[in-house]
Amino acid sequence: MTTITLTEKITVDNKDIQEITLRRPKVRDRLAVERMGQSDAEKEVALIANLADLPKETIEELDLADYNKIQEVLQDFLLASVPKT
């Protein structure tokens, strides 16, 4: 699990969110978003929401800079098993 501290907090249902914690993805997470048949961006938001155990609408409220940080963590998860040359 990795926790990302947000630069810009968001408020959802009168609750302030300053951090988002992502768990490592499993194959079933990837398969679930592939079945959605939406755009790549929508699939990524759904995957991040699932890994963070948050509604996708919460992820959609993130500042783009914070979303980019979360994307980097997701990429690190996905590339962790690929040998570096």
C-alpha cells in the first residue's frame, strides 16, 4: 500500500480528504476495468477508485497535479515486476 498526500484537499460528503491510499492491483482489478468498455481514461479512474476503495466520483474531484502523482504510483505498481535494464 502506498499513501499519497494531496496538495489540494478535496471535500466529499462534508468530509475532507487529504490523503489517498492505494493498494497494489491484482489481475481481477485489471479485468474488472477492461470489462467496462469505456475510454482508457475512464478505466484508469475506475481502477484507481477501486484500489483506493473510494467512489470514482471522488477521484474525479482531484486536482490534476494530485491525480498525476497517483498515476505515478499506479505506474510504479504496474512496472514493479518488469526487470530494469
